[in-house]
Amino acid sequence: MSKKQNTGEVTEDIGTDDKTTLVQGGTFSERLSQASEIPPSLVMLVGPAGFVGRQWALDGEDTIIGRSMTSAIFVDDKSVSKSHSKLTVTNGEVHLIDLESTNKTIVNGDPIAPFAPVKLKNNDQIKIGNVLFKFLEEGSLEAVANARLQQKSEKDPLTNIWNKGALLQKGPEAFKRARLLEVPLSLLVFDIDFFKKVNDNYSHAAGDFVLTEIAAVISSELIRGDDFFARFGGEEFVVILFGSTIEQADEIGERIRARIENHDFVYENQNLPITISVGVSQQNDNMKSWDELFARADAALYQSKNNGRNQVTVL
């Protein structure tokens, strides 16, 4: 390890298989501690739009990579077989197995034989059809950096819930998965009533407070851990309810509406009167895409607003 002067700060060289990474001395111990808790992972380098850069942790269970919506690592690309490859983790070692895929599984340029496990090493490149991944071993500092970048790109910085980009990726995936598994999929879309007046009458800081407070209340009290809650933009929010019927979604929407109406939004000793309007819809056999489901829920939201606000409408 060497030390170099860099604007008065100490940097440290961390050797990797193919390059040296410079880490600020003040953060090295913190990142090293985080890295010790990072499991082996797979990062997509080349693939479908919206998936490049995504990182999947390999948590010890068998992990299927494929085009089937039931695959743990779902890849929406026709060059990938429905069940293309499998990753296994045993005693810290990760092995890759080709499942007789049509377009083969290739590691560092060499095709691997079907059902013959191949032990992976840090920075190995894995080609599955036209999709390229990189393997990162347990404790990789690069995995820490990737996880941070992924979180930053998918989380809304103000409310710390999922952002529009994450929603546009998750929505179509949930739509396809629900159809394949034949389970209900419902959607809530809501926004804050007269939000512009909050900003105009109390300040934009007050508006930010309301947004963060709503996100915190709903996240902690009103939705399940596997529900997907995102800020779509401005004062509009979306909740994907995988496995919930339209009746259950209507009930959840009403519960959220009532909870927000009765919550004390106290900002600088002022109680801000806040309500929301909610639209609810459910996937049906006539819908061909996620966009149709979203448009229907959004239309229900606008009915709530046009009918007087602070209510739930189901379409």
C-alpha cells in the first residue's frame, strides 16, 4: 500500500485483479467495513435499457438467470433462455451452471458445458445471450460503490422512497409477472390536494416537509414490506400492490386517504390542512401493457379531483 499527497489528503491504493482504485483516506475504513458485509453479486454491464448498472446480491440460495418472470434475475431480452443459467453459493464460493441454454453461457470468452459448474472469480465477465454481466466476489469495494450508485439512481433524494425511474422499471416488470403467475395486480395513484397553495402560503420548505412526512407515514404505517411505493413527480405518488384485488386496493386507498386527512402536519408551529385524492385500478385481461394500467388509475385520480377531492375513485 502506498500513500500519495492529493490536495492535502491521504489516499490509499487498493489493489484489484485488473486495476487500482484510489479511495479517500477519510472514508477507507468506513467503506472497508461496509464491504465486509457485502455478499457476492452480479452487475449488468450490457443489456436492456433500464437494467444496465443494476446489481443483484447472491444471498446463498440458488439464483436462476433467465427470461422467465419467475427468474430471480429477470432479463427481458429474447437472446436469453427462459431459464438460462443458475448461480449457486456454497461456503463462500460461487459456481455458475448453464441450464442447456439456446445461446450458451460464456465466461471470459469461453463457453461452459451444460450442467458443469464453473467457479467464478472476482471480475469474471459472463455473457448470457447478448447480455453481459460482471461477477464481484464477497466483500468487493466495487460492489459497495455500485450499490450506492444504484440506490442514488433509484431513490428520490427528498422523500427517500423509490423515484420515477425506478417505477418505470418496476411497473412493466410487475405487470408481466402478475400476468404470468395469474395473480391480481392493483395500482394506487394519488396526489396532494391544492399543493401549490401550500408552497405559496407557507413556503416551498413547508411543501418539502409535507412530501417527506407523507412518504414517512405511508412507508412506516400503511403499506406492506413488499408493496412498491414511489414518488412519480411533484406531489404525485404511486403504490403498486402485487397480489391485491381491486377490493383490497380500494380499502388500502381509503385507509391512506383517511390517515393523511387526520395526520397533524405541523410546520413551524402551524398545522397545515392536508388531504389527498386517490385513483385505484386493477390489471385486467384486456390490458396489453403497464401503461394502460397506469393510465386507468391516473384517470381515476382525476375523477377524484373533479368530484371534489379528498376521496378515492375506483375504475
